[in-house]
Amino acid sequence: MIRAVLEHGEFRPLAPLPPEWADGQPLVIEAEPVSIPEDSDAWIREIDGAAARIPEAEHARFLVALDEQRRVSKEHVRRQMGLP
């Protein structure tokens, strides 16, 4: 069985596809059931509480690191495409 995720309307395999599969080959895709905690309100409170314990400085540091990663990724793609 091949596992995949749906991203922007397309399926992205989580592992390499078998070499015997060919482009255009029909496939059967079944969605995995979404598991919802029995007490989703308690789960939401737990997540909210955990997020509230993260210091504001850590949030800011994460956002700076995320911006830097986006910048580096864009530069990399530009170089690959031969753009200035």
C-alpha cells in the first residue's frame, strides 16, 4: 500500500512509487478515516494551554526562522531556474 497526502488538489506520495507503476496508470485511492478525539473540547483546551505556555519570544524567534527559511528556499529555486 502506498500512503499519500492531498495537497492543493494533488496527491503527494509519502514514499517512492514502485518502479513498475507507469504514468497514466489507473489507481484506486481510499481516504483514511479522520480520527476525532472523544472529548474534542478537552483536547482543544489542552492544545490551547500548551500554546499559551510558549513564551512570546519563542513565537517571535520561530517566525524569524520561518521567514529566513522562505528566503533561502526562494533563492535556491531562483538559482535552479537561472533567474537573477
